[in-house]
Amino acid sequence: MRARLFLLVLTLFVWGLAGALFGSLFAALYGVLGVVGLSGWQPLLVGAAAAAMTTSAFYSAMPVALVGAMAGVLASIVYLMVSGAQHIDLVQIAGFAAVAGVAAGGFYAWMVKGGGRPLAETTTGLAAGLAAGGLVWAGLVLVEHEPDMLIMAAGVVALVGSLFKLSERWLVGRLAGHFPRAVSAPIVAGLIAAVVGASIWIMGGTTTAGMDLAARGAVEGVLHQVPHGFLGGMLGGAVTGVILELLGMHLEDDEHVV
């Protein structure tokens, strides 16, 4: 009984933490995509897919994800130093970080021999994110409800977590055999680095002298939604994790890869 309770508490903590990361990232991406001109179902679907890919990489291929995150931070700092922080362009900083991430991922793949599993895990996250985003958007349309970040984040996290766990065992194994080892880590690291670069753009946007008042207000609106995404994602992840644990999909069965 004590061991069972410990597993439930551990699951609550791990899934809640992963959900909080997912929800915060989803809220930020949803807002940024709206700022750059996407509307309707587009920011929900694209944001859910990108957040799912990133979170699944951290959840299942953490060493590769950490390499990409460090490369993204360093590349973003270099970009800010070179540009003088007078005008931070989203595409430029994310692209520069992505290139650095791919280079760092390539070096990691050369140093640490692995397979195609990191990219397979990330691709599974992409599929789960697309499906979850579509389902949440369909639900919002059916009930004719205005998008609320807390509800959207909780729903997307719950659906992505469930779909990822249900498909991970059979889908990842099939995909891993088709992805070359040499490109798996670089692509995943590049993706993570690009997300880090975009996140730094969001945080630095409100203090950039070259940004007009309208754009600055839009970025501030994005930052305002992040706590709602954090809370919704944490609740959705924690509840989903406990339900899956009770259904027999145990946390200790997960495979973490290099």
C-alpha cells in the first residue's frame, strides 16, 4: 500500500511538472503565433504540435534536449550581443539558435552512439500534438466557447499525454528503425534550440527599443497568458498521470534514451 501511494505521488509530481512545462510553452507559442498573424484553428494546432514535440523530447530524450537547450541559450546570447538588442527579430534569433542546435546535436551524435529513438519520440509527440489540437479546437467549436487559456492548456496536455502513452510502445519502435542515427539527435537538438531562441525573443521583446508600442503590447499579452497555461497544464498533466497510473500505465515503464 505504501509503495502504491509513493508511485501515485511520484506520478503526480512528474506529470504535473511535465504538464506545467507543456502548458507554459503552449501558452507562449499560442500567443506568439497570434502575434505573427495566425488565427482560428492555426495557433492552437501549431502551438500544440510544437509544445508536444518539445516536451516529449525533454521527457523521453533528455540528454539530447539539454544539448539543444544549452546551444539555444548560447546562440541567443551571441545574437543579442551582435545585434545590440536594438531590434530582436523572431525568425533570425530562432533560426540562428536552430543552426547552433543542429551543430551541437551533430557533435553529440558523433560522441555518443545512439539510434533514431530521440527523433522517433519527438515525432510521436508531434502526432499526439496535432491530434490533441484538432480535438480541442473541435470541442471549442461544438460548444461555441471562447478560447480560454487555462481550459485549452489543461485539455491539450491531457489529450497529448494520453495519446503519447497509448501510442509510444508501438509507434516509437517502428519509427526509430527508419530514422538514421546521424540525423536524429541534430534535428531534435535544433528544434529545442529554436524554441529556446523564440522564448528569449518573448522575454526580451518588451524591453527592445526597436519594438513599437502595439507589438510590445502584444508580447506583454502573451506573457500574461503564460501563468494560465502553467496552471492548466499542471492540472491536466497531474490528473492524466494519476488516471494512467491507475489504469496500469506505470511511470517506471517509460524508456529514457540518449
